[in-house]
Amino acid sequence: MPFRFFLSFLLSSFFAVAALAGPSCAPHPGFTVIDASHPLTDLGPRDGTPGMTALRNLGVETIIRYYDNVAETLPCKTLVPEETRAVLQAGFSLLAVFQHNNDNPMTFVTPGRGTLDAQRAIELALANGQPSGSAVYFGVDGVDGALQSANYEFAKSNGGPISQAREQTLKTSMGTGSFRKHQEFYDIYREEAATQFGGIAGQHRAEDILPFIDSYFREIATIFNNFGDQTGIRYRIGGYGGGMVCDHLLNSRLVAFCWLSQSKGLAGYQQFEASQKWVMRQELTTVCKGWKFGSGGDFQFDYNTVNPRTPDFGQWNTQVDYAIPFSRPLKRDGVGCYAWRD
């Protein structure tokens, strides 16, 4: 379940977050895929039914989990071989999406970042036994919206820093963590907008981020293609993002699949949804009250609708032994999880 920089801002007011609930924690026709940001091996029982069985009873067939860097953006976010094995043995298929600050435009502006992310994704795919022919998706989590919100902030703050009074307003409406990300990018934008994006500060469009997204995915394709040529192991590339970005990635043939984000305020959402070119459409977050992880906290996930035109969206249901070592479990803040030991 991704943490978004652009929190479904309404186009009329970039910082008004809609207080909308996701689908109930119950079976729903057509909702056969979920994405979750915490290991499902930590999922406790529900009403006496083992966690994985209870998840099957919701009608779930495929589970989306995350690849990340060593310094994870969320504790225990990274899919590891033990969880892969448990999920597949429980009868689910898996899909992997790489995310590491992929909600920040600077991720895409930074040269070479696509290369590093692709290398890490392949490393984790091998460690988890992800078979050749399946897909790795890469997040583009509202970076177009973040650019728009920086423009909006530039106007509201008259091109200057965010005032203390406005800071308090934004923290209340956005939350402290989201405000911090907004402020960090806005500060960079104030200083480097014209240098990075051309044009005039405060007048940029969502599509001005597209050339940087192109470069990022072209770097990924180069690494994936070279790896496939050398090993015969070929992973397909998917994207996760808003409608405008998904449409661009598909039209440019930079991805084989695109998964439409739940953020309806992002540019091009309605048009891309209507086009039926998406392989999955994400719903708002579902919270299962009282269904706990062993480490605490209610089970939260996003339901996804699969487009019946594309039943193959890169998922896999077998684990290959590539004999790639993985580190021992580490402890972070008292929560057991796994990470690479560099």
C-alpha cells in the first residue's frame, strides 16, 4: 500500500483531502487483487481463522508486495523469500512493485536513479525466486501531482518560503509527514524550478515531469534488457501511477502494463480509466478493524479490480531457486523484519 506524496488533492484546492473510506473488509465481486505494505506472514487470525485462509475467504487471488532499498521507506516493506514461499504455498499468486521515494519528483530528476532502482529490483527478484517472464512494476506515485502542488504553493506563498501560519494549516489538513515531503520538494522547486523543468517557476504543468519519467524508465529498460541478454532471465516492466502518466508510458512503449492509482485527482484519471488500457485499477484503502498483525496495528490494504481483457498482468505463482543468499532477520524498533546487510 503506497504512501503518496500527492494525497488525492482536489483540483480546486490542492490541499483539501477527501475523507473517503475504502471498500469494507469483506468479499467484493471483481476485487481479486490486493496490495499490502507489511509482510503477510505477520498477519494474525480473524475470528479464529488463520490469516492466510481468512484472506482467501475475501476472494483474494493475487497479492502485490513491494521491493525497496535497504533504507526502507516503511519498516518491513520489502518482500523476502520466506514470505514469497508462504504466500505461494497458501495458493496465491504474487506481483512485485518497486518503490523507494517514487512519490518524489527528485527521484526522477536525479540522473542514474533508474539504473540503481532496476539493479536493486533484479537483485530482489532473484532473491525471491521470481520467475522469468513475470513483471516488476515501478511506482510513479503522483509526481505529476506533486509538481502541480508546488506550483500552487508558489502562488500561495508568492514565491517565498512557507509561512509559519500556513505551515500549521497545511500540517492540519495534510498531516505532518505529508507536509514535510511537500515542503522539501517546494523548497527545491523555489530554487531550481527553471533549471530543472525549464519555463517559468509557478507556471509548470503536470506533463512537464514526463521527460524525466521517460529517462527513468529507459534506464530501467536498459538494465533489464542487458540482464536478459546475459542470463536469459527476462522480466517485463510495469508502471504504477495516474492516468496521464500511465497513458504516456504505454504509448511510448516504456512499459508492458500500467496499474492505475486510486488518486482520482491526478491528471488524466477519467480518460485513462475510460480507455480500458489499465490492467488493474486501485480502490481506496480498506481497514480491517480488529484483524491484527502480530507486530500490532489493524490490517490495511488496497483492493484492486483486474481488467478482464488482461488476466495476465505479470503475476507469478512459482518460486525459482536462483541460489541467491539473503540476510538473516534484523530487528527494527522491536519489530522483526528482514533487510539486506550491506
